[in-house]
Amino acid sequence: MIRISIDAMGGDVGPEVAVAGAAQALTRHPDISYILYGKSSVIEPLLASYPKLRDQARVVDCEIAVGMDEKPSQALRRGRNVSSMWKAIEAVKDKESDVAVSAGNTGALMAMAMFCLKTMPDIDRPAIAGIWPTLKGESIVLDIGATIGADAKQLLDFALMGGAMARALFELKKPTIGLLNVGVEEVKGVEQVKEAGKFLREADIDNLDYAGFVEGDDLGRGTVDVFVVEGFTGNIALKTAEGTARQIAQYLRSAMSRTLMSRIGYLFARGAFHMLREKLDPRKVNGGVFLGLNGIVIKSHGSTDAEGYASAIEVAYDMVHNGLQAKIQHDLSEYHARNESPMGPEAA
């Protein structure tokens, strides 16, 4: 069984979406068992509508829920040891669960995850990795907002962790890695990115294929399997892509209903439009993976519906099923054993 702990109180909607999403994911992966953390007086009645889920879920009562607008420091003071968010993460630390899922406050979730699980050896800071739909299929982008800024060593760590995730998620032996930059030429970009490129070019990494610098339009093309970027830029890129997808969908709806002929044309082409709508649906790629911690935590969009929440749970399932943590630990240990001298990676 894959054991998943859920912060059922997190998100804009709360337990209704978490419970319905858990039920949907269970139909596709019957080997999941759940621990649902939150107000039992609210969760238990919802489970009554999902008999299969009720049989494979345990509810742990938590009266404290972290608000979506709480600052991370405030959430830690108020919710440490008692909130549904903390308890879901703590279950991973205590080996009661294999992975935690929450749609709650991103800053609070990262702060609690770092405080509870701690970062892995050799990792300065964690990253959030997202799955990005491309013309070739899917790619991984990190960091998409865990922290602002990153030095060369941290970007290198992101590349190692992102490569391990690509091996776990896409079952690739040697995923391609690109550093997001303002141009592909080696002389372009800020010093941290250029230095990280130098590290990756010179490193002896068996499980990665460094493809050099990539640009913003490469994200949609899927030029590489893993795009590495610091969190400020990565988060803006993510939100811009999501907004553009919604904009295109709205344009299409308006165009198809404008005239009688366009409505008739839609009837003939609705299969193609349905396929396009599926491709542009952000719910299908919901679920950011916190990398670099001693345990796996998945962040769902706070405003998603049951289908989107189920997608986040399925990402959690895949990360555990395909041994994400072991792959990250292996790649980090192998790289640092080969490349780090006592003076650090600059001397490698």
C-alpha cells in the first residue's frame, strides 16, 4: 500500500475537495490508504458518500487549520504540533505515511515541512518542482516558488534533484537538463547562472545530460526534460503560463459562440476542441513536489477542484511508487563524492 497523509483543511474550499479528490484517486489506484487530518465533525459526514474511501481512510481530528493568508512564522507559532497541516507532514517524519499532500498556504507548508522534516544532507534549500505540459509531452520545472533567488551551488542541486524526479516520474535513464537563461550563449545571463552552467558542464554526472542554457520559449516546446531556474523567475513563468492558457481558452469560447456559422463549425470540430481543452487544463498537471527534504510533500493548487486534487494525489503516488527519495539521495551522494573537495564545488 502507498500511504498518503492529507491536510484535509487546506485550500480555498477545504475538506469537500480533499475528500472527493481522494476518492477519485482511489478509483485509479486502489492500493492507496489515507490518513485524513482535520475536523472529524466535518470530514466523517463527507466520507459517508464514498464507501470505498471510508474503508481505506483513517481520520485524525485536528481543530486547528492554517489559514490561506497566514504568514509562515505565524502559522508555525499557531499550528506547530497541532494543525492539520503539521500533522500531515509529521506523519511522513514518523513513517506513518509515505507522502503528505496539502492544498494549503504555500509559504506555511514549506516552512512547516522544512522545520519538521529538515533538509537532506548537502542541500542548502529545498525547491518546488512542477510538471509542465509541452509539445513533446511533459517536462519538470524547478524552482517554481519555494524561495527567492539561488546561487550557483543551489542551482546545481536543483538540477540534481530535478533529474532524479524525471527518472522517477518519466522513467528516463538520463534526462536532459537545461538552465533557464536570457539567451543560449555562454556569455549571457547573471553570474550565478553562468557559474552553475560551468559546474554542470564540468561535472561527471552519470544520470544527467546537461544541454546548456535554454530560453523561455523552450518551456512550451519541451526542449529538455528538466528546466532549472531560481524561484522568483520560475513562479512568474508558471503563473504567466497558467494565465495564458486561461486566456486562450476564453478566446476560443468567445470565437466559437460569436456567429451561427462558428457555432456550426464547432459542432464539426468539437472533438479537436475537447482535446485542446484537455491539454490546457491546469488540473491535469496539478501538484508541486517539494524536493530536498527528508520526506516527500506535495502542494496542490489551493483553488483546484476534486479532479485537480486527485491529480496532486497521483503525483504523490508516483513519487513514492518510483522511489523518488532514493534516487535523489543516490544522485546527490554520487555527485558530491566525485566532485567536491574540502574547499567546495568551486575547487572541483
